[in-house]
Amino acid sequence: MQEMLQKISLRELRLMLAGLGAVLVVALAVSLLVPEIKKLVAAQKNVDVLRAASQDTAELEQHMQDQSRQIEDLRFRLYGDMADLPLKQVEAYIIGRLQEISWGTQVDLVSVEPVAGERVQIFQEMLFNVELVGRYDDLYRWLWDVRNELGYVVIKEYGLTRQDNDDDDPLLLANLSLASYKAVQR
């Protein structure tokens, strides 16, 4: 490396550094501009559809129905069945669903403690400290079912402790911290 630097003149080194700097500036500009350009193109498509639809009421109705359907799909993906529930009912709903999942997986739901979470941007975080007792396979199935049925619930912390000395299939105590988020009305 040292020999190579000695062979390069100061002028060539400056040109290489300037070229490298130019490449970095272009890469940064592209990484900042491309997402904004995509947003602009999408917005322009919506404007074009609305302009064309303003002349055709049926097309405007169809566009509005499509947009409403997409909003409802996103809302369901974010909140699931609890989309229209008040905050206190959301806690009861989630606890009830956790109990149902426990019954179906031979896992004992020892305790569920709702804990006040923090506000994250426009969302209110709801935390649940959960204790479960079960075999490893049953706990895994419980986690899988929670993911499938309450996909909007996130596991923030997870811990396992052995409850017996059975080496083949030990009984485990699982301590979980689950988080759910609900948009706060302004």
C-alpha cells in the first residue's frame, strides 16, 4: 500500500479523492431523492385518477371504494379484531384471547398483568407481563398461536426457567412481556 501511494502523484491522489467524494455525494442524493420521487409519482397517479374520475362519477366511486378497502385492510392488519374497541376493552380482549390460546395448547396461564406503557408517536403502548407454565413444545405452540391470532402483539422480553428435573421434557416457566399498540385519538 505504501509503495502504491508513493507511485501516485499528488495530483492523481487529489483527483481520486475528488472522484470518490463525487460518487458519495451522488449516492447520498439518490438515496434521499428516490423514495421522495416514488411518493411523488404515487401522488401524481392519484391526482390523475381523481381528475379523470371527476368527469366519470362511477370511476370516482370505484376509486373511493378501493381506497376505503385498502384502509380497512391496513387497519385490520394493525389492530385485528380489536380495531373499534376502547383502550380498557382492548386489555380485556387480549387477556381473553391469551386464555383461549392457553386452553388450546395445554399451557397454564399463571398470570397476566396489564402494565402502563409509554406513548410512541401517535400510538399508546399497552404492556402485559405474562407467566406461563408448560412443556417446551406446548409453549412453542402457544407462541405460534399468539403470533397467528394476535399478530399485532409483539413479544418485548422472554425468559424461561426450569420447574422440574425431567431431562426428557422439562416443565418450564415462561415470563413474557407482550406489547400491543393502539392509535390515540388527538
